[in-house]
Amino acid sequence: MKSYRCVRSLWTIFLGTFFVVGFAFQALAQIAPARTWPELKVAVQERVNAQRYPLTGFDAKEVEHILSDIDSLDRDEWARAWIKNGDAHYQKGLSLRAKHSTMAREEFFNAWRYYGFGAWPTQNSPQKQRAFELCTLAFRAYAELFNPKIEVLRIPFEGKEIIGYLQKPKGIKKPPVVISVGGLDSYKEFVVDQYGPDYLKAGLAYLALDMPGTGESPLKVDLGSERIFTKVIDALQDRKDIDADRLGFQGVSWGGHWAARIAYDEPKRLKGVVVWGGPVHDYFQRDWQLKALGTREYLFDLFQARAAVYGVNTLEDFLAFGPKMSLKDAGKLTQVSAPELLVNGDKDSQVPIEDVYVLLKNGAPKDAWINPTGGHIGRGKDWSDGRIFSEVIVPWLSRKLH
């Protein structure tokens, strides 16, 4: 009898282990294999040729030259090739800074661009971390030479700092301000580059910030990480050169989650909030992640980038972490919120369109713009990121804040 019980116990352990391991393999099998290096090389070149995210503004010939120096998917090899090109621009900027500030500014900007893509989408190797440090240095050199001034705003926070870029339009004594938050791989510098000109043209100041878990943010993604943005709003209340009674908030992609969350936390101090393709509920569920992690809409290292913002490494830890971030399960959706604009594409393969509808179906009425043929954040054949921002998002924010 004892022998039987021992065998039965061992069999139970074996079955349990087989189930866990088998489930892990089943989960991994649902994630499409990553691009090979030849496939990735072609995909990067196609995107720069078409000027599609994340390679808008890059020079196609320079990118072709950089890619020719890379022979594998090794992350450090990738970063070194982009750093080399960034170094050439940065050194040229230094040589021009004293006598030709405009030309120097452009060289620093290009250095940031190439360093930054060497660090993209997450800094998960020593050279990618180095590329990130260099891209931040290059961008600060660029910002010093810009007009109107790009202020590097530093807000003390729990023994660390919240770092952002504040830029105000010319000729407006106390402009309204949009707190503009980047996404999983589009940091605050990207916000300045891509969205800053349209904010300024509309008479809006903006504060560009990293979302938790990215860039220079002092916190990883977790419940309560939105306190970063409450602290920022507190700090803006003390400034005399902006109108703190006219504050808006815009978050793009993963940054849109924080827009949705802060809309409920700050319904009085925020006059308008744009949730641009942000995760709300379904995104955080296991079934969606196992499907979405295989999307070819994203170039590479999607799992690594998504896991990094949580501070986890394994697939199971990642899948277990996500559900606690659901706004629906937290009971947020029936609470009072600031006015919201929800924007996305019906064919989004990264954040489910259902996350727009769950916001629309709960709480106060909200505005929405959905591209029926659009992918992530609504982008598609006739609607680029820039067009959506300039023709949909900025006009809505202007109406709410002016």
C-alpha cells in the first residue's frame, strides 16, 4: 500500500509538472516567431522608405548603410551600428555649435534620432542602455538651441525626479497646458518631435513626459504609479507662466492607459483627456496578450518591451501581472471622469478596440473617433499618426482648453 501511494504521488507530481510545462509550451506556441535578421532588415527599410512609425524622419540611405553593418539579431550589435551613426551627427553638431547654431541643432537632433533607434524598443542590453544615455544627451543639446525654449522641467519625487520637457507658444502670456505622455517605446523626446509643433500652433503649451517603466520615469508600471501625474499637476499649479486652470492630458498607445486612469483621478483639474489607443481592460487579459504578442505590426522585441515596463522577465509573470491594471476590475469606469476623447483603429492588433467600447459603455458620455480600417492608434492608409493628431486630437483639446 505504501509503495502504491508513493507511485501514485509521483504520478500526480509528474502529471502536474507535465501540465504546467505543457501549458507554457502551448502559450509560447501561440506567439508567432520573431522576425529573422533578413526579415527584420527588410521590414526596417520598408518602414523608413514609407516614413512609417517608428522611422518617420529618418534618412533612407543612412538607414540602409547602418543596416549593412549588422549581421544578426544580437542587441549589442544592433545598438553599436546605430550609435556609430549617431556619433557622426553628434560630433558634427559640436563642431558647428559655436558659429552655426541652427545647423548644430539639426545635427544634435539627428544624433538623438539614430541613438534613440539603437536603444529601441527597450534597453535590454549594455549597448542599448548606452544608446539610450547618448540619445538623451543629444536631445538635451538640441533643446538648448531651440526657440521657443524647451525647458527641462525637474520635479522632486520620492527621492528621485520626474523629468519632462515644457514648451510654450510664443506671444501667449499664460497658455493652457497639455500634459502629453509617450507610449511603450515613444518616449518624451518623441512627443516633443512629433506633437510639439501642432500643440504650439494651436496656442497650447505642453509638458512631454515618459510613462511609467520607460525612459527616465522614476517608477515602473504598477497600481498607484499614476501618482506621478498627480504630482505633476500639483507642480504646474505653482507656476505663474501657464494657466493651471486649463490643463489637458493626452496619452498615446500604452500612455493612453494613464490618460484613461488619470481622467478618473483628476476630474476637476483636467478639462479634457485624450485616450489615444490606450489599454483599459481586455488588453491586460491573458488571451489577448497571447494573441497580440505575435503581431507583425510591431517590429521586434514586443514581449521584452511590454515585460520591461512591469519589471518582469518571464511570460507567466507577465501574463499574471497584467490583469491587476484593469480599470474595469478596479471599479473606475462608473466613477466621475474628466471629459474624454477616445481614439483608435478598429483593426488594432496591439490594443483591442474593445477597450474603447468598454469606456464608451460606462460612466458619462464620451467623444470618440474610430478609424474603421485603421490599425494601432488609428493609423492607416489615409490616416497617418500626424494627420490624426493634427486634425482630430489637437482641435478637440483646443475646444476644451481655450
